[in-house]
Amino acid sequence: MFNLFQNIHIDWLGKRQIFIAISIFIMLAGLISAIGRQFTPGGTDAFNLGVDFKGGSVVTAKFRNRPSDDDIRAALHNAGVADPVIQLTNKQDEVLIKIPLEESPAAQTPENNGALTQAQQEEAQKSQVEKGRSTVKKALDTFGKEAEGESTLDTAPDAAYKIIGTDSVGAIAGSQLRNQAVTATLLGLAGILFFIAFRYDWTYAAGAVIAVFHDVIMVLAFFSVFQWEVNLTVIAAVLTIVGFSVNDSIVIFDRVRENLAVNRTDSLFKITNDAINQTLSRTVITAGLVLLSVLSLVLFGGEVLRSFSLALLVGVTLGTYSTIAIASPIAIWWQGKLGTAKEKIKEVPKAEKLASASRRSVTRRPVTR
């Protein structure tokens, strides 16, 4: 097998305090950013939630001569849209326009107390779609006339654009999607915990799962600090990061198990260091190729894939880092604690045995002279 590194002996675990300090610093920065943004009067939310979670309208428009994103955004601002999102599609003459949720009157009536029937929900969603379409049409009319009805840009030569698709995600749907995303992530972590505990040891499982939590929290910290948009593609990226990070941890843990079977005289500290060094070439090659692919998505993927690719870029980098800096030290720490506990358990019966022996009655035999 191709090996980039030969006979390297880096003391990774000896630098674990530095690694953990870096992780704590990034997580604290994310926590301070989230709390500060959430509780600052007039400030932004902790996370820049997309239409998938906050609710809103999504309009797809096809242009004869597509304006620039800045021109479309300026037209939407003039139409009263505060925070529009302009995204490219796979066609050069089409654009995806997302605008924030506009509350319908049905949802604000005091009689329903916030609880809508199925019919009211459908009516509110339909009203939301019509409002979003009307707002976007008002903005796009500044570029020319829309192709009305069944006509297209080909059959209406005087038309400048046509709205070819509208959709809406309400606040209720956004809340459901958010809860389902969190549930899916937690169930995935629980499955990983049980698998590694069954296949290896529960101490390794604890290290791997804590490292995965570390990766997810770190990715969220970056999204809070830089206010990158959080949408459903980010959730897909987070689940991908979970699998990638655990895969890297399992490779190192498997090498640790092999080294333990071969060499029983060295300490677990040294064996784990050797395992990391022995698999470093594989880690660099695998993570490097993934990072090159993700970097191409960041640079050339456009706005549609921007959040997804940024989450993968940060997550893959942190997943590789956390395997060495978080998962392995935690597994070693748990093993050490477990070993100390076993020694104490073994010492207690021995002490009790000695104590009982000291209290045992002694039968004196008569001495014959």
C-alpha cells in the first residue's frame, strides 16, 4: 500500500492539552456569538436560519436576459423584501428567489389561539404562496413584462421573464423540519454508540461519540460566528460529517486493538500514539481527497451549494482533527479510569480477607513438656 510517511514518531497525545484548548476556544467563540446575537436588542438571531426552517416563499423565475444578482436583490428591496436570498440553478437563465415568511390573517386571529385546522393550514399556505408570488412579481416587473398565463418566453416576444414555479414553507413546517433534523442526528449518534460499543469497547464508543458531538458543535459555532445560512442541506452535511468522523476514528481504534494483541508490554498511551502514526498516511490521503472535492464545491458550486459545501469543508477538517485530538485522548482517559476502578475493586476483597484473617480465633494447643 502507498505510504506517504515512513517511521514517524509524533507524540500526538502529548499535545492533547493544546488541541483541547483550541477546541474549547472555538466552541466558546460560537457560544458567545450565539448568546450575544440572540439577546442583543435589535440584533440578529443566533443562527441565520433559511426558508426551510423559518418559513417563507420560494419563487423560480426564468428570464430572457437574466439580470445580475445585485440588480434582482435591489428590486426586491425596493418592493419591501428585507432579506431576500438569490440562488442560481443549473440553468443560466433561471434564478431561485427566497423571501421571508409573510403571516396570513388566518394565523393571527385570536379565536384559533394559534391552533389551525387542516383546512385553515392549507388556506394559509395557499395565501402565503400567492403573497410571495405577488411580491416577487412586483419586483421583477421593473425589468419588463411577465409572460402571463400559458404563454412562454418563446410565444411572448415582448415578455422579459416568466415565473415558472412557486412554493412555500410555513412556520409550522419549518418547526417540524427542525425537530426532525435534530431527531435524525441524535438517532444516528445513538446507533453509532451502540455499534462501536458492541464491535470494540464502550470506552472507544464514548470517545468516538463525544468527538462527533464536538464536530457538530464546532460546525455550528462557525455558522453562528460567520452567519452562514442554515438550511436542510446543512443538516445533510452534518450527517455526512458524523459518518466521516466515526469512520476515521474506527480505523485508528482498530489499529489500537491490533497493536494490543501484538505488543502487551507497552503502555496504552504509546500504543495509541503508534496507531495514529501508522494510520496517518491513510488519514491524510483520504481526508485530502475529500477536502479537494469539497473545496471545488465551495469555489465553483454557487449559492445553492454554498452552505452545504462550507459545512462539509469545516466538518471534514474538524472530523480528521477530532479523531486525533479528541476521540483518542478520551478513549485513553476512559481506559485509565476503568483500569483504576478495576484495581480498586480487586483490592477490596483482598483487604477484607486479610482483616477477617486477623480477627480469626487462634486455638492454643497444650504444650507437652
